[in-house]
Amino acid sequence: MKLKRLAVLTATLVVLGAGIVYASSPWGEYQGYSKVRVLLNNVEVPAGDVPGFMIGGRVVLPLRELSDSLNALVKWDDESKTAYLYKPNVHMFIARDIAKDDSPKTPFGKVSKGNKLDFVVAAQVDSLTTPIHSFKIELVSPDGAVIRSVVSLQQESKESFWYSWPLDSVSFDTVGKYKVQFKIKLNEAQDYTIVSEKTIISE
């Protein structure tokens, strides 16, 4: 009797385990594999052309979409079939002015609708372990339009640097979130990738 009960219990566990591993995904299938949904800070990572999926009990994720969500840079070497992932530290400060020691003076993150301000975006970059083509900083309105932008070509490789961008007479005419985005371009053929973002709330 004990052996029979043990056999039934073992069979039940195997069936449950099989159900967990091999059950059909509610998100559908990709080339015969169960799709998975990935959320970063409770925000879904876009699937792109290739979604995340399960294979052999492991989750396989598209590197490009994941790196974009993590604000990281990706470089692909087709000859060696190697993907390089870079995650520089980019800290941005938004302030009315910058002191001589590069520290922000009167930082802010909220404005009243209709305000027109002069301010500075200061960026501190470090752990940049690969040469880059250029970087760009953009001020984007709540509707996604680029209000101001600046581009800096990088003639020499620097692992760390500071950059200050003064902006004059910026009008915050719309209620919502204005974004300051720091973007890096690894080479001339690639697009810019957002590696840091700050928000200014207009209310």
C-alpha cells in the first residue's frame, strides 16, 4: 500500500513538472517554441522581430531589445560571431547653473506650464570602455517632438568625461513630461541609442 501511494505521488509530481515546463504559453509560439513575456520595472520589453521564447527549459531573449530597455550599447562582430554589450555610467544633472567645480547649482525637476527658463544640462560619463562615433543630447516635449539637440563628435577615445550643455529661453508650453535624453552612437553606420534619461515635469 505504501509503495502504491508513493508511486501515485511520484507520478503526480512528474505530471505537474511536465505541465510547468511544457505547457503552452498564453503568449503564443515562435517557430515551435513557447513565447515569453519580459517586463523591466513592470514595463513590457518590446518583442521586435524576434520575441523571447523558451528552449530546453531556458529563456532566450533578443539582445537588441533587451539592451535598449537597459540603456546599453550593442556591437555585433559578424566575423567572430561575437556580441559586445557596453553599459556606460551616464549621470545627468539639470540645473539653473553649474559651479566652477562642475557641481549643479539650483537643480530642478518641475516647472510651471508656460515658464520660460535658462538652464544647463550637465552630463558625467564614465566606464565607457569602447570608442564611440558621437553622442547627442536631446530635449523632447511630451508629444515626442525634439525641441533642442546638440551633437558632439568624438575624435579620441575617452573612458570618462564631463559635458555641459547650456539652453536659453526654453518654453514649457505643455503639461506633461519633458525628457532629456543622452544618446550614444558607436559608429557611423549605427543609430543612436539612449543610455540615460531625465524627466522635467511641467504642471
